[in-house]
Amino acid sequence: MRANTNMSIQAAYDHWSATYDIDENLTRDLDRVVTRETLMGLRCKSVVEIGCGTGKNTLLLSQIAEKVYAIDFSARMIEKAKEKVTSANVIFVTGDITKPWACSHESANLITCNLVLEHIEDLSFIFSEAFRVLVKGGYFFICELHPFRQYRGTQANFQRNQEVIKIPAFVHHISDFFNTAKNHGFMLEDFKEWWHEQEQNKLPRLASFLLRK
Ligand SMILES: C[S@@+](CC[C@H](N)C(=O)[O-])C[C@H]1O[C@@H](n2cnc3c(N)ncnc32)[C@H](O)[C@@H]1O
């Protein structure tokens, strides 16, 4: 099978949206479990979800928050999310999170970011926007493909016809997450590594960070 590495991140997700929810994808499935396990007990007023995709985690967020603001730059991923999540307390917004977010200062109690930061070169901007938008004491929850997997060449990809589309990705080491969080004033509440149940003796698949302002 041929590899295609030329598609932009936005175009790639527009294409992937058609099958993102039904393709075999252990990373996506484990992330859903991790997010539920981490956030289920929480109750809050306002959540901002950055890179919401097809709304896999948005449904859960709509159950734990009074208001959810879900952002993604792929209009097609958002279309899929809107089919799935019809709760009146969710607003979907098409926007690029590498540009200033259309959110007021200190307006969110929780910001969530799942499987997005491998596509973002400059972590610093994201952490600074998250810190600006969170209320004092608010949480920033991040769950990402574990960099150990990136070291051996894994990156987000999907198949179309006879091609594997590899979506542009950047490696962020665990220390990059810790240092960027610290530099922007966040405290680390929790850090975990996660294995899918089918892969107990392999490399961890996901790394999650629960940060607090
Ligand atoms: C692997 S999907 C994850 C979607 C969802 N968070 C989940 O866990 O299923 C990555 C998502 O990040 C979005 N994304 C990547 N870069 C982005 C950017 N600069 N601004 C907004 N969304 C972005 C993509 O469009 C895609 O929907």
C-alpha cells in the first residue's frame, strides 16, 4: 500500500470524518475509556473541548457540564459530531486552536484536549490560551498518543482506497508537557500512562495529564 504524507491536517480530518468512528482504532477506543474514567465524577459549569472531532467525548462532557463549547477546524468532523450530539447545552464551533480562541478570559472550569496535540507544533500557545480561559482552580485535561509510540514511527493515519494517509504530526516528549505546563503556571494534579486491554505487555498507548490553574 502507498503512503500519502502530503495532505494538510485539516483536509485529512475532513476526509477521515466519513469513517473515523467506525475504523478499527485502539487509540480512539482507549481514549474514550480514559476520559470517562477520569472525568465521570466531575460536575462543572462550563467546559471547552479543543479538537472535539466527531464528538466521541462531547457526549460525556454534555452530561457533566452545564455548558460545552466544542471547537475543531475540520467542518466535516463537526458535522459528524452534530449528528451524534444534539444536547441543547453544546455549542460546536469551527475554529483553529493555534489562533486565539473565541473564549472569554476565566470563563471555563474545565478544558479537555484528546488526541490533538500531536498535530500542534507549538504547545506553548495552547497552554497559554488554556491558562487564560480557565477560572482559577480550573482543570486542563490532556490525553495524547504516548510519545514512546511516536519514537517508533507511529502517527495518526487512515486508509483510503489503496493509500495510507499519514497526518502531519510533531513529537512532544513527556518532559515537554511537564515543562510547558509549569512555564504557564499550571500545577500537575495527575499523570498516567495507559494500556489497551489487548496490549498489556506492549508500550503504553496513551499518556494523560490533569493540570490545575
Ligand atoms: C484524532 S482527532 C481527535 C478527535 C477527538 N478529540 C477524539 O478524541 O476522538 C484530532 C482532531 O483534532 C482536530 N485538530 C487538529 N489540529 C487542529 C487545530 N489546529 N485546530 C482545531 N482542531 C484541530 C482535527 O480536526 C481532529 O478532529
